[in-house]
Amino acid sequence: MRIINIINNELIIRKQKLENELERVLNSTAISTDDQLKESVELVNKLSEVNSSLVTWESYISKTQTKE
């Protein structure tokens, strides 16, 4: 099913964007340490959410494929 691939790709892209943004923030010398900390924690929380969504999605796909 095409929609399954689209959803999977969307979640992977979100994860990659967040990882890239986190790397950018961690390597930035243009922002203060406090701002760097705040942004990093926010990005890690978003990454955690996307990772959880990926695990849930993969579990759902696995269950539906087993039923077929």
C-alpha cells in the first residue's frame, strides 16, 4: 500500500530534520549556552516523540502484515 510508505517516509524525514537541527544547535557558537540548552532539550523531546511514533507505526504495520 502506497499510504503506508508515505507515512513511514514522513516519519523518517521528520526524524532526520530534527536530528539535523539538533546537530546545528549543538555546534552553534552564535547562541548563548542557555539558549543552546533550551533548544537542545526541546529538540530531544520532539525527537523522542517522533521515535515513539515510528515504533508505534512499525508495530502496527507488523501486526497488520501478520494478519494478512
